[in-house]
Amino acid sequence: MNKDPFKEYIKESEPDKRDKGYAWHTAIGLQAVDGLKTSEYLVQTAERAGNRGT
């Protein structure tokens, strides 16, 4: 039987708080690059997501 080369990716666990924070920061930064203003809703959602822990 062939070994699945993506099996390890499937096993990947939920990102930790640091990784989630980096993802939110990146998303907000990409909006700024496009000349978009970050909405208060997005900031509040990011803050709530960060407070949930890992």
C-alpha cells in the first residue's frame, strides 16, 4: 500500500495562541497594504479570538 505523503499534515493540531495572533496581525496588515481601514468589528473579533486561548 502507498504511504500517504500528506498524513502528517492531517495530524496537525490547532495552532497555538502565538500562531493565531500572527495570523490576525498578518490579515490586518494585508488590509493596510490594500489601503483598507480595519473595521472595529474585525479588531473586536481578533481580540475575542485571542482571549479564547489555545
